[in-house]
Amino acid sequence: MAGPSVSVDLSAAMQTVPVQLADWLVVAPSILTIVGGMLCLMSRKNIALAPKLGLFFLGLLVISNLLLLAEVLKRGVITMVMGNWLPPFGIAFTVDALGATLALVAAIVAFAAGLYASITIDNSGRRYGFYPFLLLLMTGVNGAFLTGDVFNLYVWFEVLLISSYGLLVLGNDRIQLDGTVKYGILNLIGTNLFLIATGLLYGQLGTLNMADITMKVQESGVSGPLMTIAVLYFLAFTMKAAAFPVNFWLPSSYHTPRIVVAAVFAGLLTKVGIYALLRILVMLMPAARAELADVIAWVAALTMLTGVIGALAQSDVRRLLGYLVISGIGSMLAGIAMGSVLALSGTVFYAVHSILVMTALYMAAGLMAAMAGSYDLRRLGGLYGASPVLAGVFLVLALAVAGLPPFSGFWPKVMLVDAALTLGWNWLAASILVTGFLTSLAVGRVWIYAFWRGGPEGTVDGGSVSLPGGGVLLAGAGGQSTAAVWVPIGILTALIVLFGLQPEWMMEVSSRGASGLIDPVGYLRSVFGGGA
Amino acid sequence: MEAGFSVLIGLFFAVGVYLMLSRHIVHILIGITILGNAVNMLIFTAGRLTREVPPVIPLELYVPAGPTANPLPQALVLTAIVISFSFFAFLLVLAFRTYQELGTDDVNEMRVAEPKGEALPPQGY
């Protein structure tokens, strides 16, 4: 290379000191899941190996995310840049308490789902790649939680979307094809909107690094184009998060796949949308969020109320749970509408709670159907006699999702209602409480009909029936123990009870995440060094 | 030149949205492709258009001699094209399989997942 012999100061554009070992934790989740997904894909014909390999990598993911969260809580925000190009030139991965917490909870849920799937997904499901898809889905989810670059966020959204298509059609039933068409097309339009907004944002500010955008928006203030971009982002992410009125893909698809797939989706996918809203609207464009606060509040209230009313009108337990996912999204949006530290902490805590409880509820619904042979409330009944443990677990989950003490759903609702009353959003506080009441009606009815009464519709009072059992859930699980379905439900329920009884730790972490969004000094300093 | 491109992009969006409003999956998919291309052109235009100056640094220099075309939007568009193309391929196969199974490509008749006139849940407690 014949270049001029001038000395160039590379340190202005490149990182010159070697990366610390602990910093590799920032990209470890993505690397682990990609490598694991690849190995699973290569050995997908080996159906005995698939669950072991998948669970091994999902277990590593949990450990890695646990270490990452510990590191973030110890050292504050951590940044790692790709190819050693310093921001804003290179793609940066920036992890704060919010991203690390959600990534850890997501990993725990994915591990639980992998375990649950080890006996509920039949051999053909394994052969068609359940575990590769699950691992690659986690690549997308983790990448979205950990990245510090807007375009990179879009790429991770697409990674998780394409894997979710694979999981959703796994099994190839008529009903699944129908659901996937609707899910697929509407979600693709949603990500296209996200891409439009990102293109316009780049045209406006000339940068894609989140920290850089934050600073540039702070300098320039809200302008017309920036407001348009904020509204586009709001539309795109509410579509992803399934907020009213752009949520029709969710109730038409979430009851169609294998129950464990529905459990993962209900837990993770919509919350990635909420995370993106928190990151982009609250951190990057705080002034635009304040302008939009009334719109967000209306969307939030309508989402929670239409969600829970939809749940009341369903007789299929899976569809009922799908509407409860939507209803929970409304509560999280309420926190974003209010925008104070307390409200946003409530949103973060609620997201963690919702990931755990929705996954656990779908898993419990799978067990109910395995015992009673149906998901229909009319045909369910007598499950208390069949399994008092499941009845107890379902009752815990039902109280948690309705936001009743002493379970994890109670505290975020307290925080949100408290914030709403402090800030004078009385009607929003009222709609949160009414939603909680209606939710307890919806899930209470499931418990009464499925567990408490003696048998399905037509059983005489005081009589009981023997349940058909078998069939639906444990197909192809010849002679295996059912521990693999009980352990994941147990883990998730234990966490729900733990967060209900000992909420201080989770409250502190959520509040750290929330204050990092409102006042991102630590974030900026981590990306740009001490000067920012 | 950006103004001309903006009009063209607007036309692409209009055509894409019009096709997506159709009841037939095939039209919707073509609409999505056109929408995807509109988005790609939008990113490209948002990065400002510079003709005939490729972003190549001459051998004897460390920095470009003058203003060049912006290479970043090209990289972004390339990523977006690959993604939207693979999604389109998947959705095309999915739509065909659905047509085989359900015997229709009219979205109004695709009611397997949410059948009409479903019974209400049991009333009362």
C-alpha cells in the first residue's frame, strides 16, 4: 500500500485499547444463540439430540444474561462497539439496566419453554426445527434489548420476526396457515413503518446511534419532521406491541400454534415492542413523547379495556389469554403516557411480570387441555379433582394477571396507579383499576368453570366425570415423565410469587432502568466516554 | 433531484397501499413488495443523492478529495432489500400453501382461525 507517510490519529475514530473480557458479555447472548441455532439446525434430523442441544444453549444464555445484569448493576451502562469503530461511526451495543433485566427474564422464559417443549413438541416438530427457530428467535429478542443503534434494532426485529413465522406455522395445520398469513402480513407492514421512520430519522439527523440521536434531538428540539417521525415510530411499535386499534393480528394468530409456541410469543414478542417504545420515544425523543402524551393515554386506556372485554367474550382459553396479553400492553402504555420515573418503573416492572405470567398461563392452559381434551370453556370441567396442584397454580397465575396481591402483578399496578394519581391522570388510574376488576372476572370464570365445577357442561350438580386425558399435549411423549412440563411452570410461578412477596429488588432495578431513560447521562457517557 | 424522487416515492407508496387494500392475498403481496421498494428508495433519498462521485478514497490520500455519494444509505438499503426479499419469498410460499389448504385467496373467506358465529362462553357463574 503506497500511501503518504503522514501519521493519522486513529484514536479519534477507533478504539485502540483491547476490549475487556467482561464486555464480551454484551454480545455473548447473540453469539450463543446464533451458534446454538446453527448447531441445532445442522443436527435437526437427530431428534433425540435436539432438545439437549437447545436446552444447553438456552441454559448458557440464562447464565450469560445473569452475569450481564450483575455487571450492569455493578458498573452502570456498558458499551461495546463492533469492529472497534467508535460511535457514532460503528454499530454500538449498549446495555443498561432496562435492557439487561428484560434480556434476563426473556432468557429464563425461553429456557422454560425449551424444557416444556421437550415433551410437548412431537418428533416432526423437532425435525422441522423447533429448537433452531426458538434459539434464533432469542437472537432477535436479545439483540433488540441490547443494541444501541436504531437500524440495528430494525435488523433484530426482522430476525425475531422471521423466526416467529417458522415457529407459528410449525405443524402446518389449516388453522395455523390462516393465522400465520394474518400475523405475517400485518407484522411485516409494521416493520416497514419502523424502517420508514428510521430512514427519515437518518435523513433528518444524519446518525443512527441512539446516544448520538439523543444528543442531537436535545440540541435541535422538536421540529415538525421530528414529530412526524415520532408518530411513525409510535404507530410502528404499537403495531408490534398489539395496542388498540392495530392489534388484530394477535387474536387471530396466537391461539393457532402449538401451545408452547403461543406461550413464548405471548411472553416475549409484544414486550419487545414496548421496549422499543421506551427506548425510542422516551429516551430518544422525550419532547415528542410529552406532546403525544394524551394520544398515548387514550390508546393505553382503550387497549386495556378492549383487551379485557375481548377476553370476557371468549370461550376458548387460548383466545381469552391472547386478549389478556393485549390488555396488559395497555397498562404498560399508560406508564409511557405519564412519563414520570415512577410510572416508567411501573411499566418496566409490568413488562417483567407480564412476560412471566402470560407464558406461565399459556403453559398451564396446555396442561388443562391435556387433561380435559379441550380448550373450550364449555367442555372443560372437573380439573380440580384431576389435579389439585394445577388448580392451585392456575389460581396463583390468575390472581397475578388480575393484579391482586400478594403476587407480582400487584406492585406494578400500584406504581402505575400511584403515578397516575400524583400526576392528575385520574381517569387513567380509574381505567387501570376497572381493567383489573374485569380481568379478575375473566380469569375467575375460567377457574370456576374449568376447575371448580364437577365436569363439562351437562354434568349434573354434585356429579363428576372421568376426564378423557392424554391426547392433545403429550402427543409422542411415550412413557416419559411429565416433569418437563411441571418444572417450567414451577420456575415461572415461583418467580411470580417471589416478585410478589419481595418486590423491593425488582422495583429498584426497574426504577434504575426508568431513570436511565429519562436522564440518559450514564448512557451517553458510556457511549461517548467521559466528555458527554 | 431529491424532490423528483420524493414524488416517485409517493407514487410507489400510493400504489402499494392501494394494492394492500385488496381482498386478494396476491394483490396484498404485490402491494407489500412495492411498499418495500418505496421504503428502500426513501432511505436512499433521505441520505441525499449525489451523482457520479463514488465514495472511493484515492490511493494517495487518507480522506476523500471532495464530497462523495453517501455510502451509508446504500449499505442500509442493501440490508433492507435482502430482508424484504426473503420475507416476500416466505410469504409467497405461505400464501400458496394457504390457498391449497383453504381453497381461497379472498381474505374475507379466510375464517378458519376465527370462525363466524362462534358460541358465546358460558353465561353466569
